[in-house]
Amino acid sequence: MPPKRSSAIKARLENFLGGLALAGFIILPVVLFIAVGIQSEIARSKQVAMNDARASLSVALADLPTMGFDSFGSRTNGFRGRLYGNYWIHSYTNMVIAGGKSFPCVLATGTWDGQSYHQGRLAVTTNGEFIWQDWSQAPKVIPPDYQVSKWRRGY
């Protein structure tokens, strides 16, 4: 009698492990698909934010000769700078070193605080080149065809 009981437990254990393996083959691809989809959505929202900030800075840079540099340093509704699109643009007269080269910046966005991205700012040079400045990494030049990475933090 005891051998039958152990063989029944063994059979149940094998059935359980087989079911668990089958569930793993079904669940694991679904979880991976969802993880990749979430990363893609985060990267897409970061790309939209980057494109909007570049457009806002481009318009502000074009308005700079007519508006005057001082108008980007004054306070409006408690904020320093001027609102272009979704971004507060302010004067930013700093030399930024990115990739071993110095860039004279003239305008920058306010710092970005959000769920999908980290604090940082986008600056524009007098030549219209964009530079991403982040507190966690070195500044980098953002070329016109720049695409945000799905798998890296920041931009």
C-alpha cells in the first residue's frame, strides 16, 4: 500500500510541474511583450517632450532679436522667462562643454520634472544647436535626427 501513495503524490507533483511549465510558456511572453510595450511608450513620450522643447526653443530663438534678451529674464506670473508652447524659456548665458567642445548657450527651458523623465534642461546655442543638460550625466549635443533610447535612463 505505501508504494501506491508515493506514486500518486509523485504523479500529482509531475502534473503540477507540467502545468507550471505550460503556464510559464504562456505567461512569460505576455509579460515580456508588456514590458517592451511600456518601454516603447515611455520612449515615445520622452521623444514628444524633446521635440516640443526643441520647437519652443527654436521659436524663442527666432523671437530673440525682436523681443530682446532682457524679456527672457523678467518675471511673468511668478515665473522667470517667457512661455513658449509648454515650456518656460529663459535666458541662459552659459558656456557648456559637451563632447569636448564649448558651446555658447543663449536660451534654455526650465528644468523638467516628470514621471517618465529626470530633471534636466534643454539649451540652445547662438547657432541653433541643442544641448541636453542633465544632473546625472555629462551634457550632450542633440542632433536634428536624435531619437530617444528605449533602454537608457534620461535622454
